[in-house]
Amino acid sequence: MSFFADKLRQLLFDKNLRPAELARKAKISPSVLSRYLSGTNQPSTKNLIAIGNYLRVHPQSLLSPPEAPES
């Protein structure tokens, strides 16, 4: 599984959004978004920016691994 897929799923859950709504608002094909969520594909720069803008997060943060837990 990719960091991107995990973070995207978590953001959708946190913001109570359905994937279809994100796809429509970010102007991304629902099938493409489905492949992102499954970890099959990584987003293009254009789609990464569109998703980040709609979700109000920095696009680069969607690709970063989660921070290590504190000891």
C-alpha cells in the first residue's frame, strides 16, 4: 500500500467525503481516483495538486510517509 493511498483514505474519512465527491470536485475520473485509493497508481502532478487544493492540504504532504511515533 502506498503512503498516498493511506493518507487519501484517511482524509476522506476525516472530512466525511465520498470518493465520488472528491473526483467530481477535483475533476478527476472516478476510476482514476479508485486506482489511487487502491494503491495501484500514483497521481500525476496535476491531479495531486487538484486533490490537495480541494482537501486543503499541501500536495507534498500527501506523498510523505507518516511521522514516526515518539518514543
